[in-house]
Amino acid sequence: MITLTGLTKRYGDRVAVDDLSFELAAGRVTGFVGPNGAGKSTTMRMMVGLTRPDAGGVRYDHTPYAELEHPTRTVGAVLDAQCMHPGRTARNHLRAMAAISGIDPRRVDEVLTEVGLETAADQKAGGFSLGMRQRLALAGALLGDPQVLLLDEPSNGLDPDGIRWLRNHLSDFAERGGTVFVSSHLISELAMFADDLVVVGNGRLIAAETVAAISARNETTVVVRTPQIDEFVEVLTRLQIDVHTEDEQLHITRTTMADVSQLAFDHRIRLLELTETSRSLEDNLLEMTRSSAEFASA
């Protein structure tokens, strides 16, 4: 269990992270989402001691990061996929990391194979694509065989096959009992494999819930096309069912498609079209964070 309590960070007059508290459970993938400037990267940097909080703290099973006996064997982090010397080969980059952290160098070839870079092991990182750099950075995070993975936008630069590989890899890691905390702007992608979501805006916590719970906030709308619009509106209004007309269609909320169909049948309303729509998880999250977005579309 990872616990963040009252985490706060200010840069001059700007509050980057504001009294942030939540927990991350083992065996689960937690997505970290919010608009640009919401404080996600600052939070993750504070979680591994790269940025000092002004207040609050982070504990890994009750232990602060600075007091972990073997930090790299507890937490593997990718906060910047560019943090590698361009003149070093992938293998030598990982060998240096292993030496600094006191990790058996035999682990280097294991993680290179694990992230699919075994054939590029002796190529210089400076010639790597962004996707290959992401894989090398992940290999570095996995070197210590950690219990926790903290990843900031790890899918940047990956092609569709690479994104699928990453998704499967993180899901497998969690299924083996690991804790995964991953930030991403690809909400639809996160929805495919995340168990929980932490949503932030302006450095503050907006929600910390399961993906299922946030998805359940969807309001379903039944869309009807009928030549008897006025008659059906009168029926629905009399029954106090919310309805409005849009593009010669009726949009009916707080009911079900089956109930609407039955009402139409009972009142001899001829239906030309009957469908049901709901907001996506992405729509829900955009609505939740709209007021805290740095730039909002019209």
C-alpha cells in the first residue's frame, strides 16, 4: 500500500500540488489523470524524492521513500524517457544503473529481453526512436525487480503494437501483486487496463475511485425519432420524464430504452428510430476537470 497524505508543493505564489491525499493498492493498475498543469508530474517526482514537498508525505507500507533500505527494489520509476546518455549503448546504460544501485549485472540482459530490446542492446541510445527510449527507460525501472512501478506518460512515442505490449506488461505486473501508478492523456487506452483512477485538477484531488465507479456516472440518453413528436412530448411531460428536442429527435433522460418503447406502444406513437447513448469515460473525466483545465476548447 502506498499512502500520500496532505502532499503540498508551491513554486512561489503558484500551488502546484495542494493537500493531495490518496492511497494506491497492491495488485492494481491506477491511472493518474488530469489536464496539463494539474500537478501530476510534480506529485510523481515527490513520490521518489526528486522534489521536496512543502507539506505532507508519501509512505510505502509506512516507510518514507528516503528511508527505504533498497529503493530501486521497491520502486521503479520512469519520469523522463530522455534521461540517458546518447553515447552509451542500451546495455551499458543499464549496466551503469545496476552498478549504482547494487544490482546484479546479470539482470541487465533479462530486462532488455523483457522490454523487447535484446537485438538493440549494443546500439547507442542517441539513435533510438522515442518508442525505443521508452522501452529502455522501462527496462531501467524494472532492473531492481521492484514491487511498484511509477510511470509518467510511458506510452508517448509507442506505436499501436507497442501500446498494446505496454498495456499487457503492466497488467501482468499488477496480476503478480505489483502496484502500478501510471499517468496518461490517453483516457481510452487507460480505460482498457486500469482498475482505478486518481483524477486531479489545479493540484487538488477531484476523485479517487475505480474505473467502474467513474464510468457509472454516465447519464444514459434515449434518442427517439418519430413523426409524432408533439404527441410523444406531451405524454412524456405528463409523466414527468425529462425530454428535449434536438435536430428533430427527442432526447430522453432518466429512463430506459425499454420503458420508452413500451410508452410509445401504449400511446400508439410510431417510432422510426430508438437508440440509447451514454457518455464515454473520457467525456466524464473531461467534464470533471473542465473547470481546472489550463486551456479549454469552445
